[in-house]
Amino acid sequence: MKRLITFLTLAGMLTLGISNAIVAQGESTDTVFEATSATAIIEDSATMEETAVEEPVMEEPAADEPKSFHQVLKEKFIEGSPGFMGIVLLCLILGLALSIERIIYLNLSTTNTQKLLNKVETSLENGGVEAAKEVCKNTKGPVAGIFLQGLDRVDEGLDVVEKSIISYGGILMGRLEKGLSWIALFISLAPMLGFMGTVIGMIMAFDMIAVVGDISPAVVAVGIKVALLTTVFGLIVAIILQIFYNYIVAKVDSLVNDMEDSSISFVDILAKHATKNK
């Protein structure tokens, strides 16, 4: 009895569904087709459902909208194998972090050397060595540190002052150039990782050819895309970091030149001050 009730229920649901399909078909086409068999009705209803699903897809305007740069970059990053692209991106992040840190440090180390020399000379004439030391202590930058190092040994003679300035200047140069070797490493590492992705992408392409047994664009497109995208991304990272690296090197050279020129002028000021005190 339970099986009979279940069978009748299913038959009723099937009949209701078929009836609804026939009514919908009649309303959309204004033509009534007589169903000769249950199979023909089911096929017609399936065709109507496919048509109903496909119509809104054809009318979607979003497919024609241009993609933003962020969306395109995200798609290309995923297409280029996130494993290798992620490593290259890590090189970019670390390289930029070091570059920004160096740029901030070098800009804070920049000093108006001529203004500092005038203050030191005025302080030596009015307040002596201690007043000049206070001026150097209150001034940031490697030039003020060199002046302070020389003033600490002014009583030992100009020769000792010159030697201490040269020695301390070398230490300050090392501080200014700190981290440049790591930036250079990331500059050379990024394109090498890109070329490694190129090699692996070509290997993937040949593996697909071996599996399919046919050389066609569709077979090798995936591997070649990975190869080209990783190379391009690695070169872009290297170019960006190279620009920052050259700027930092130029800034370091400018500071070193200021240190050398101001040191010579500082020794001349000390010699003049020593001559006046005799």
C-alpha cells in the first residue's frame, strides 16, 4: 500500500511538472503542440529551460566592461603560477622596504654643511671648543659627527685631528651604505627567479606535448604563458629596485662628498683658531 501511494505521488508530481512546461511553452510561442509521448514533452521542456537560462547570459553587460588594472594584474599573477610569482613578489617587497628605509635615513642625514661650518666657526670664536661641541651635538647627520670627533682631539694637534676624521669618516660611510648589498641581491635575484619560472613553464609545455602526443597552440599555451609571465614580472621587479638603488647610491655619493669637503674646511677653521690662540 505504501509503495502504491508513493508511486501515485510521484506520478502526480511528474504530471504537474509536464503540465506546467506545456503551459509555459504555449505562452511563449503562442502555438500549442500536441504531445504524442511523454519523452517528447520532456525534451521540449528541457529545451525551454536551456533557452531560459541562456537568455540572461546573452544580455549581461558586465562582460563588455573594461577590467581595472588591479583585476588584470591579479589575473596575470594567478596565471603565472603563484608559487614563483609569490617569491618574486617577496623580493620586491623586501627590496622596497630596504630602499625606503635607506632613503629616509639618508634624507635625515643630510645637513646644510655651510651653515654648520659658520656656526662652528662662530662658536669657536665666541665660546671656544665646548661651545662648538654643543653645536655639533645638537645637529644631526654624519658631518656633525665628524666635527665632534675632531673637536674631541683638538688638544692633541691637527695631525691627530685629521687622522681621527679620516678614520671616523670611513665608519660613517659604512653606515650610509648599510643594506645596499641586500638591495643589489634582490635586483639580481628577481630576474633569475623569473628565468627559472620560464624554464619550468617550458618543461610543463613539453610535458603536455608528451601526454597529448600533438603539438598545437592549445596544448602548449599554458606552459608558455607561465614562462613569459614569470620572466616579465621578474624583470619589472628588477627595474623598480634598480631605480631605487641608483638613487640611494647617488645620495650616498653626495653625502660622502659633503663630508670630505666640509672636513677640509673644518680643519682650516681649527688651524685658524689655533693660530689666533697662540
